[in-house]
Amino acid sequence: MAASLKDVAALAGVSVKTVSNVVNGYTYVAPSTREKVERALAELDYRPNLSARNLRQGRTGVVALALPELDAPYFAELSRFVIDAATERGWTVIIEQTDGRPERERQVLEGIREQRIDGLIFSPITVGRDELADRNDSTALVLLGERIVEGPTHHVAIDNQRAAKEVTEHLLSLGHTRIAAIGRQTSPNANTAHLRLAGYKEALASAGLAYDEALAPPTDSYHRRDGAEVMTRLLALNEPPQAVFCFNDLLALGAQRTALAQGLRIPKDVAVAGFDDIEDGRYSTPTLTTVSPDKEQLARVAVGMLEQQIYGSRHTGSRPLPREVTAAHRLLVRESTSGHGSACQLPGASVTSSPR
């Protein structure tokens, strides 16, 4: 039979309450006592009954992850890391796809299909501060992405503007002066696109180059076909680009396909860079230079923030104040820009956290 708290307490010579405090990570246990309890836990191979614990604490052990589209490789990879981090805590994750539709995102904010959940990790596309302010659901919430920055809840993202500037600077360092951008969007809700465009513009300006809107045509969505179609228009210009920065890897893979189909050599005739470091780019021909967000770190920070909200109120009487956390990123230089592969660690690849 599985060992119980009473069994551990008897072996360690302490009370059941003391064992419970150690198991639950409470700090007010003497080091010598904690050491005895931990030895007993290891000797008896104690495993907590997570379901019973959740019931005692009024929790379900279920959290939700709401994303725009599950068939996008970036979100699929991110989901895996969220599930891994949640599983370590004994949680079950349910996943909701919003398609970026305003009505679905508002429904997510007000409750997941009337299911009781302990917390929500949400990557919104359309909802903003007003919807958060009007939210009636008190479920713990962490936001991913760039849609709502410095809002009234916990938020984790990478520095998209800085990352976009860095990949554009990489293309400039190779001697390219006519650099196109694929991914500009006109919607006011497209914060990710706006930040990446701003970083691209900033790098051009620092190099003394003017921004040419003809080299940054608008893009409806961020799929392979969009990259292929926009690349076709760019290559038809009287003066085609020497390099292309795509705002995600799917756009870049589509752009590469068009260039190769037209007989161009990558990167000799045109260099291509992406963003997101999805697995497809590591196996494309040529392999894809890309900005690599630390997806595992994004996931672990988000789940950790959720945990602090869910359990923090039991000890302090209130939830922790909202925090903004910037996760790491790095530029991975591969064949599509340099002709060979290498990883370039950038100064932005560190975590910064600031309470609001």
C-alpha cells in the first residue's frame, strides 16, 4: 500500500501537520526537522494524493490554455511546454482554440465552457484592457503575447521589437541594403506585427536607410501561402530585395519556396530570415535563420505565475500583484542567410521581471 502522511510522521518522529507543512513547501519548518521528514519521505517513497489535496483546497486541478490556432507550429510547441510544466504540478490542461475571434476571446475571459478551472493562460488577439477591466470571472489569469502590455494581470512575452531589430541588423551586417519585410498588418489589434515592424524600421534607420513601404506589403495572415504570395510580388519589383525578414517562420518557408521555384539561390541571390524557431525551419532546405523565443521559459514562467495566484491567496489573503516578465530570445543563424549554420546568443536572452 502507498505510504500515508501518518506513516511518514511516525518514521520521522514528528506530527502529521509537520509532514504536511514540508510536503506543501511551507518555509516555517526548522531545517533539522525538514531534513528528517525529507529522509522519511524518500525512504517510504511517499507520493501525495493530488486529487484529494485539490478537493481539500477547493481546487479542481484543471487549468486552461487558450490560443488563437492550434495548427500553427509555434502554438503547438508552446502548448507542449505548458502541459509539461502543469503536469509537474499534478494539473490537467484543457486547450481552447479561439481563432482570434472577438466573441470567442470574450467567452474565454468569462469562463471556459462553464467548466470550473483553477486558472487560465491566454494568448489574445482582439480583446484589450477594457475587456479585462469588465471581466466578471475571478479565475487566476496569465496573458501571453503582445496584445495587452502592462494590463491589470500577469503577463509574459519576449521583446519582439528588439528581436526584430536584431535579425534585421544581422541582414544588414551581411551587406544587404534592400531588405524587405513580410508580415506587416494594418489591423490595430496586430500588436505582434506592429512591434516587429517597429524593430525592422529601427534597424534600417540606425543604418541610415529609409523605410520603403513597397518593401513591406501588407499580409492578411501568417501562413505559408501568405509568405509565398507576398514573395511573388516582391520579386516582381523593378528592383527586388536582396534579403527578406519574415515575421514568422511559416511566412519564411512560403517565401523560400517561391524564391526557389523561380530559380533563385538562397542566400546568394536572396537571403531569408524568419521568427519563432519552429521545427520545420531546422529541416528545410536551406535551413532557416530565425529568432528563437525561449518557448519553454515562456511556458514555465506563465505556469509559475498561475500557481502563485492560485495558491498565494491561501497564505497572504490576496493574490500577488500583476507582473510583467520578459523572456529570453536568441538569433539562430543558419543556411538561409549565411550559407552555414551557427547560433548567435544575443544580449536580449535573459529574463527581466518588474512588478507593476
